[in-house]
Amino acid sequence: MPAAIVPKDEVLDRLAQAFRENGYDGASIARLSEATGLGKASLYHYFKGGKQEMAAAVLGHVGGRFSNMVIAPLRGTGQPARRLRAMSAGLNDFYSQGRSSCILDLFGIGQAGELFRPQLKGAIHRFKNALGDLLREAGLDQTDAETKAEDAIVALQGALVVSRATGDRSVFHRVLEE
Amino acid sequence: MPAAIVPKDEVLDRLAQAFRENGYDGASIARLSEATGLGKASLYHYFKGGKQEMAAAVLGHVGGRFSNMVIAPLRGTGQPARRLRAMSAGLNDFYSQGRSSCILDLFGIGQAGELFRPQLKGAIHRFKNALGDLLREAGLDQTDAETKAEDAIVALQGALVVSRATGDRSVFHRVLEE
DNA sequence: GTCTATAAGCAGATAGAC
DNA sequence: GTCTATCTGCTTATAGAC
């Protein structure tokens, strides 16, 4: 069995980008085909469950990238303040300096929301725990740490929405400095 | 010319709800027809510009409701702290206790974003100014007031996204107490 | 594993009767 | 002002050749 012409990770990256630009409903198979450079039938060869499976695979893939770029720095061994800065840098890269929408936002809408809510909930939970643990390590008590962690995630999501709506990414950059 | 069977405000309310539940792309004409109780052709009689005009009309209608329920209390005459609480109550109603997504989020996505960005930007600007003016009146300097106002809008949008993604509206309620 | 061709159905939108 | 019926094109998805 010969290797695929395009590595699956690359395909998933491009699918993710297309979903992030258009949302679940707006990302038609034709667009996904164009974004990946694969014909429609090839996409269905990769993802036999169709668009829904493509989205699920993207969710897993993006979750993995998030773990590497954001969660891992938080779970590292340096000083808390330093790890927090590493997380900010990771978020900045992950969201392309605020240009990319978050899948947690897009996949929460409409029918997609019903399909993927458990995964979205899990992703938020993991992020909140990682950040909360770090804040506890930095000296906050359990309740404060959880609240602050949740606030940070809320601010991040809000900044992405406002940045997209205004076309002005300065909000995203400012919020990243919390 | 006899009156319409359903008042236009009622039609707009129902269209708004359908758009908020499904997003711009997810809200098909068939769904909008069902949501309003009007046949497709009747919808096109009201909105000759089709779906795009329906969305634009919803944007204007919802903007008006937001002015009444949220901006007006901020611009009132009582004490700043009291007006702030009135705003919170208005937001709680406007977003149905966190159950409704914000049009600023949904209409920022994909093609809809390109169509409506100016209106979205304007709406955020008006909210930020009203809130900033109140904060200045409460004693903050210009820069702080603007920053805090923006932070509040960011937190509100983020809370709505996180509430929708997790299905847990407690985040929305907590953030409303800032 | 990729492609072209095509099926079946839904999308947005319109015509014309009442 | 509302409806049924319809048009056209795009949607998801599949069949089958290479």
C-alpha cells in the first residue's frame, strides 16, 4: 500500500483552516476539496463518514495541536510566570495572532453543536484544569484558581469574537496580556 | 391595503431566533419559513433582497432591541452603579439568560462576516462608548474607561461562546456579575 | 489513492393563481 | 399578502475507471 500523496496531517490542517474560515455549515465539500487539493471522492476515501467525520477528525487534530502548543507549556517544569508566558506565545501562534476563529466557537453553532458538544466541553475542561493547576501552584486557592482560569478562557474566546467582528486584532493582543 | 397577518416585528423576532439558533449559513429559507409560519414566497414578498436582506433586517431589528434593553439603561439618569445593574438585567433578558447566541458572533463568520462587518463594528462601537461614558462618569479616566468597557464586552461574548459550547449557562451568569 | 461522472435531494429564488 | 408549483444550481454522497 503506497503512501498517500499528501500526508494526512497536512490534509487535516487544511480542512481545519477551511472550517475555521467558513464554519461547519459554510464549509461545503467543494470548498474542502479545493482547500485540500484533493478531489471530492478522495476526501470520501479518507473520511468514509463524510463531512461529519471530517469535522470530527479536525476536532481531534486541532485538539492535539492545542495540547502541544498551549497545554504542554502550562504543564511544563519552569516557573509558573514563565510557563504562563509560554502559554500566551502558544495561543498567539495557535490562533494566528487572532486571525483564526476558534473551533469551539464555530462547532458550537446549530446542528454541529449538537453533534460535537461533548468534545467541546471536554476541550474546555482540559484547558481550564491545566490553567487552574498552574494558578494553584502559583499560590491561589482552589476556588480562585478555577475562577481565574475560566475567566481567562472566556476572555480569550470573547477576544477572538470581537476581533473577527471588528477586523481589528489589537483586542486579541491586548487580552493575551492578562 | 390590509394589514399583514403577522406584524413585521413579530416576523423579525422569529427570524432573529432562527438565525441565532442556526447561524447565517445554517438558517435555510425552509427553516426561516417554518420559524415565521410564512411560506417561502411570503418571506420574499417581505424581503425582496432574499436571505441577505432578511439578515440585514434582523441585524437592524436586534440592534434596536439592544438599544432599548441595554444601551438605554446605561444612558439613563440614575446613579452609575444602579445603571450598571440595569444593564446587566437587560443583558440577561436580551440573551435569554445565556441561552441565545449573539448575532455579533454568528454574523461574523464566513461570507456573512464580509457582508455585515461594518454593522457589527458599529454595534460594538456604540456599546463600548455607552459603557465607557458611564465608567468615566463613575470616576475612571478616559483610557481606563475604554479598556474596561472593551473588557466587559469581550467577557460577555466569551461567556456566551463558552456557555453554548458546554451547555452550562452558569458561566454566563457569573460573568454578568463583573 | 486519485480521478471524472453522476445520482438524489436541498438550497435560494421566482411565477402566477387566489 | 399568501399560497402551490416550479426553476436552477449547488449540496452531499457514490460508482466505477485508472
